[in-house]
Amino acid sequence: MTRTKIMVVGTGAMLALAASPVAAQDNWQDRDISSLRGETQQRYDAALALTDDAAVVEANDPRFIWASEAKVQCGIALGYLKSRTRDSVSLGKCRDAYARMTQTTRAMAPPPPPPPPAEACNTELPGLIFFEFDSAVPGTEASQIADYVAQNAAACSWRTFNVVGHADRSGSNAYNMDLSQRRADAVASLLGSRGIATGSIDTTARGEENPRVPTDDGVRELQNRRVEILVNQ
């Protein structure tokens, strides 16, 4: 028996279509021409509708292969039937492809989620959290920032995270170094609670060494009481 193999582009799956698997099961010569023509037209119309379905085409749905075959073979059979000729080969192929089209299940993985917008993958400074004076408790916006980083980590290929704590210049250098470390640890814990592996998170304390807004010693400045979340791909 001759078989034709069809490759589904993008899936690598091979589908085998028998030349005429049901022709021997039906004696087309005993069937009424009108009923055969009506059945074949119905199958042709259903196959045509499926091949025009953008959702099926764009999803690389295997039903599209059988619908395309059914449309061709049923169209050939209809041509014969219009001249009152029962072509057993095209009728058999029409019926077989239509049956496969309607029975094929979509055993495919769901499509991947759409990539995040380009701005979501900013690697320069994807997370910035500010703190109240003399506090290592992340502010109310910290949860949203942690969610944002965690939700985009995989899509943006962020593999390691450096959480850097800072302080303003209102305390001693030693105290501010300890405070900035506690701030970094608090944010690292927050990221871990969002599913980011703790082994991919490093913390660094900078104290008052790298102010966001330069000030004189002893000046309180919110912009300097911060934790920066840096990422590496």
C-alpha cells in the first residue's frame, strides 16, 4: 500500500496518510448519487472552514493537515459526482481525511507566553526599594517590585541577582554599613519568598559610600536609603 508522509512545520511530527484505507469497506456503486454528493459537500465545507480558521493555522494544529487533505480529496470527489461518477479513490480519501480531521485531538503543549515588553527586561536597575529613616523594613512598594522581578526573571533570562544595600549619611560609617546589610538581607528574603532561588542571590552592603544624591555628612536623604536589585544574564 502506498503511503504519503507529511511533515508538520515547526513540530517535527510525521503524519502518515493511507492512499485509500476505507475504499474497500464501502461499495460506492451501491450508494445514491444525491446522498453521496450531500455527504461529500458537507465534509468539504467543514474542511474548508477549518483551513480558514486562523486559530488553527497559527497554532500549527495537526487538524489543519487533515482538513487540507479532506478539502482536496472531497473537492475531487465532488467533481466526479457532478458528472454522476462515483470515484472510489477520491471518495475513500475524502472520508478518511475527514474522519482524521474530526477525531484528531490537540495533544500539543500550550503556546509559550508572550515575551515581556522590552522595558521589562531592563538590566541596568530592574528593582529599587527605598527605606524609612533608620529602618531595615522594606516599604509598601517593595512587594510589587519583588513580584515584578520574580515574574520577569525567566522571560528576561535573569540568572543571578545582586542585592545592594545603601544608607544615607546621618549615622556613623560602621552603623550605616550594618544597616545597609540588613536592608539588603530583607530584600533578598523578599525575593526568595517570590520563588527566586536563594543560591542565585548575593547581597552587598555599601553603607553611605555611594549616595544617589550627594549630601553633607549627617544629612538625612530618602534617595540614599535604598536597596538596588541588579541582575546578570
